Amino acid sequence: MQNPFKRREEERQIQDMKRLPPGQSLTNRFPVLHYGPIPPTNLAGWDFKVFGQVEEDQTWDWEAFNKLPRTKVMLDLHCVTRWSKFDTNWEGVSVRRLIDEGLIRPTADAHFVVQHCEQGYTTNTPLDLILQDNFLLATHYEGQPISKEHGFPMRGLIGAFANPDQEKSAYLWKGGKWLRGLEFCTEDQLGFWEKAGYHNEADPWKEQRFAR
């Protein structure tokens, strides 16, 4: 059980460091939040697709995906439900690195990305956000494969660096659990929660929780 006095002291220290967005509270847990049931996973039949406004569609099975260049990153996580978790360690594949190495080649008119997940769930982001160092196709958390509850075998992950001015961030829902594909698009397409009234940009520092 969390010690509330210790948690409040840790939260005050984080606030003093200007790492806690407005309206957020620190947690040392990792709450599980998603829409619908946890989907079954068969790695033998799993694949990940990149399609849309790209020079060539790509499909990787699980074995091939795990041979892609790996990246490790430490991020602060901010959930729209008002919890924040700090200094979390992740490993996975950087979309920016895949593009830099020519493994994904977006066309000149690609400006947005739709993340396609299991069970028809989607979320959308500008391409610029996907290309930042704080967005990851994550397979591991704290040195272990991510749990089923948090998106096993792979999820999109968006977080914030300890210096919030380093990169633009977004609430955690802008990284889709159980991710199966990235669709590069010329125009923005609202995802599941965005259609339900969540803010399209989701900047935690501006408290962009819901559309006005």
C-alpha cells in the first residue's frame, strides 16, 4: 500500500522540478485502463503493418519485428484520468529511426498517422509527434516484456522527458495498446476516443483532455 505522506512529498518534489502537468497527481503504481477486454495473442500469427502514404507497404512478423533496431528511453507518463508516473524505462522500436534508416519511407504528403490496434481500436497523431524520441513502439517495460494488461506484445507509447521542453508530449491514450499497424495519411482522421469527445491534440501541459 502506498504511504500517502511519502507520495505527497514525492509529488511536491516533482512539482518543484516542473515535471507535473496541471491537474495531475503522482502515482507509484501503473494503473490499467483501456476500453474492452484484453485481446488474445498468438505470436505465431502476429504481424505489424505499415501502409498508406508510404513508398512501399511493410509487414513484419514477430521474429522480424524483433530484429529491427532497438531503442531504450526513460519517460514520464501522463494519463488523461489525472495520474502521472515518473522515470519509467522502456525498450522498443523508434519510428524515427526506422525512417532515418530507410525501413519506412513516408511520401511527401504524409502528415498524420493512425495507429490501428486489436479489436478495431484506433488513435491518431500528427506525423511530427510519432517522429519524436519520446514515441516508441514499445515491447519491454522495466527490462521485462510488457504485460498483457499494458499491451503485450507491443504498444505505441508516448511520454515526456524529465525536461518537458525537450519534446512535445501527449496524454498516454495517444499511444495505442495491442498495436498492429501504422497508417500514414495526408489528412487527420479522428480515432476512437477522439470521436467520443476527447481532445485531438491531448497536450497534458495545456490540459487538453476533452474537445470544447
